[in-house]
Amino acid sequence: MNSERLINTFLDLIKINSVSKDEKYIALELKGRLEKLGFETYIDDADKKAGSNSGNLIAKLKGTKNVPPIMLSAHMDTVNPGLNIKPQVTDGVIRSDGSTILGADDKAGIATILEAVTYIKESNIPHGPIEVVFTICEEIGLLGAKYLDHSRLQSKHAFVFDSSGEVGTVIIQGPSQKLINAYIKGKAAHAGLNPEKGIDAIAIAAKAISNMKLGRIDKETTANVGIIRGGHSTNIVCDLVEMEAEARSLDVQKLNNQVKHMIKCLEDACNTENAKLDIDIQDCYDAFSIDLDDPILKIVESAMKNAGIDYKPKSTGGGSDTNILNKSGIKAVTLGIGMTNSHSTEEFITIDSLEKTALLIEKLIQEIK
């Protein structure tokens, strides 16, 4: 592996703004890089449904040996604050300047895939067909994976490089997630002259939330209220609150029970104050679980052994494109790439993690027989 090239590729990519729904410029950059390596590239029309300015980037490289194709995947979008990132490299660690995220989630995945396939090509290492998929809008509901053009793909196994945890982490179980969008409709009134004539939607929302079990429910289940919107002025009793919440669980029944509990808290609070309630429940993605004896894990375990990396299967409370791929019929696992404190301005990744991930990808490509 060429460590200097890998680092420079990563630094170049994180300087390209690509917050969710604005992936056009990084998609074009990656398209050009992959075409120079001999890949046939295609940008699908997932943008039309996801609301982005780019679709998913699909790239295919013909194999030099007759073995099944392998799919390597990462996502192109980042969360905010993700504009004008200024990377800093100090003592083998890469961070932002502290005013933004770094974007290792998931440009570290992209950079290591690029380095691995570059090394495979320049070293004339025999390989089967390689399919690279870089998705859009992962951070806002896995939308790119949901609308991915599967007609362009032949791979039955996919490896998604998009997890925190040290290199060697293998996500074999992930949760289902539901979103709860609630609209509490009260009644406006002058807060100083006749507040008793109003129905305070903010107070009702507060009461409902205070009665909810939130955070860590049990080892398999979490819940959170993430967004509250409401109010126009301090002298008006608030007549409308919009609330966005979520629940996740590795157990579908526990997830359904948690959602019912949260809805009941909202209903009880609204009924007490004679407010109206509208609720919209969205199924974001389904849980997945991969048996430890599954062939895809045998591939991963063997590749890690050849790379000198300890194999660490585990479950997660987070969702990823892996959830969608498994439901669509492509057996997929998410692999840890060493990114730390993702979604925060304290995010960082070590050069050692980048190097190990690139090496692992090379061994995975060679492991397909």
C-alpha cells in the first residue's frame, strides 16, 4: 500500500463539501478517479426520490479470474457542520480544526476502497469482478441505498466500510428503526390578557415527553426525542408543536411496544388538555442478523487473519446501508474502520486505521474464490 497516496486521497476528499443532498461534486470526483483505474461507471437516478443533486455512484471493474463478484461500499454524504473542512494531521492522527466534523464518516471508507483497488491494479494482483457502490443520503435515512439501482449489480456479498470501532470490528446485527412525527394542535390566545382561553401545545408536549421512557430502554432498545418546533411569540399561547422522535431495537416486538408507549404518552397528554394530535409513523429500516457460521463472515474472518487483524463480531444500535442491502437480497456486513467521535467536531481517525482498512480490503478482494 502507498500510505502517502492514501492519506492524500483522504485529505482531498474531505475538503470536498458533500453534506446530505449535495453529493454532486464528490460523485463526479470519484467517478473520474474510478474511470482512470479502468472502472465502468454509472450514476443512478436515486436523486429523484432522495431529493439530492446526485444519484448513487456505481462502478464496475472486470475480473482477471473467474470468481464471483465482490461489492465494496461506503457513503458519500456527511452530516453538518460539514462545510469547508480544514483537516489537521498531528502525530499520526487526522482531525478537523474543531469548527466542523472531519468527515471520516464515511470518506475514510471511500479513500481506503480507492487505495485498495489502486494497489490491486498496479500490482497486477489477480481478482474477480469488483463492484464499487458509493451511496448518497445515508445520513438522512439511508435513502441512497433504498433507491439503489440493483439492476446494475451482480454481487451477492457486500462489504460496507462505515462503522466506528477499531479495524477488525464486524457488525453482524443491527436494529430496526421507526420515526414518530407528532403534531400537537392547541389553541392560540393572548398570553397576558386571556391565557386561560388558550391550549398550550408546548406545555402538552413537555408533559408527554416527561412521561416517556427515553434513552437506553434495555440492551436492545433505545428511544429519543430529537426535534421540537413550535411557538411564534412570548405573548401568544402556542397553538402548534411539531415533534420528531425515534425508537430502535434489535427486537421487533420491543420496538413496537416502545413506539406504542410513546404514542400513548402523547395521546394521554393531549386528551387531558383537549388538544388534537396527528401522528405519522415511518418505518426507516429493518433489523438484520447474520449467523456466525454464514459464509460472508468466513470470508471476513479469513481476510482479517491474512491481514494480521483481530476478528471481532458484534452488534450495534446504529443503522447503515447494510440494513437496506440485506433486505434487498445482498448479504452485507458493516466493517469498523477506526473512525472515532463521528457526527461531532471532535471526530478523528488515525493513519494506522486507514492503512489497516485498505489492507483489509485488499485481502477481502483476494479472498473471493
